[in-house]
Amino acid sequence: MKIRTKEELHERLDEELAWRRKELASLSLDAQAADGPKRDALVRSGIALLYAHWEGFIRCAIEYYLNYVRSLRLTHDQLAPCLLGLAFQRKIGELAEASSISLHVDFAAFVREQAATRAALPESISMRSNLSSSVLRDVLAGVGVDFSYFELKEQLIDQRLVKARNEIAHGQHLCPPVSEFVELQHTVDEMLVYVRDAVEDCAQASRYLASVYRTPPGPHNP
């Protein structure tokens, strides 16, 4: 289904987030109300589900945004640098593996020739094997979303969400206290809301355009 307007993007993002938040909130309440082995089982399954919604929603949010930008039929010279990088990603990958100077010359000519042609953006961005904080930084950079909100949450993402989920998925008997699970659920909920709002803001402010784009703040961009 194509997303052609900012209103459609808003609706798709809201729908995608709403059912995930409802499911996670319900599981959190069930875990708090349970005790003994049932509580432990709900906490362990809850962590796995938290990660599933963490990766699942961010993947969908990025795909919906790219879907919307593709519908605008923009040319390469109209695209913001982050999206231009995505449009040239395959060519850049081929170039990185090449040692021939002639291929670098060919790529430079390709960029100039393609400047005024319609850009072909990918449908998604690779999340690799796990959506860790470093992968999240790269993914958000690909669409121009500011990562600074997550900087104080990197350890939580990597240790309490990604690592914990992996240990449970690989059969280890990890079971944090229910209070820690509830806290993690609240934080993941807040992070998903931030991603939804940030993606919507990129669309509303037309930050996909080179004329509007601003480099998100980071270590080298204060």
C-alpha cells in the first residue's frame, strides 16, 4: 500500500504503534498481577516481545517514511544527503570493494549524470541481526532522525533489551524482577513514541529535501 500524503503517513504510524503499545501494556499488567512461575514466564516472554516490538515498529516506521518519500518522485539533486546516500547505496558498496581508479571516475560521472533523474530509494534499511544502539544510530542517520535522545539509553538498549532478549531466545534462564520489566516496558514505550514523532516531524518539515535538511547533532555536529 502506497503512502502518498503526510496524513496517510500519520495514520499508518499511529495504527502501527497503537496495537503494539496496547499489547505491551497488557502484558505488563498481567506480569504484575501474577506470581510464582507464571510471573517469571510472563516476564521472560515479555522481554522477548518487547524486543520484537522495538525492532518491528522501528522497521515499519522507516519503511513507511521511505514509502512516502518515494511517492513524491523526487530527483537525486532534490534529496537530503542522508536519503541521497541511500539512493546511491548499492553503487557506493560496489565502489568500496573496487581498487580500480577508473571505477571511481565512472562513479563520479554516474553521480553527475543522475543528479536530475528520479531517485530510486530502497524500501527499507537493514537492521542487521540485532537492533542495538549502534545499529539504531546508523538506521536513524539514514533518514535524518536525531539520535541524541537515545544517547543516555544506549546501555539499556544493548544490555537490558537486546542482550537479555538474546539470552532468553537462546534458552538461558534469565528472569529479571517484575519491577525491572515494568520499567523497561515503560522506557521502550517512550522510545517508540519518540521514533514515531521524529519520523512524522521529518515528513511535516520536509527534511527529505536538500533545501530543508539539517545535519542531526552528533559528536562532530554540535
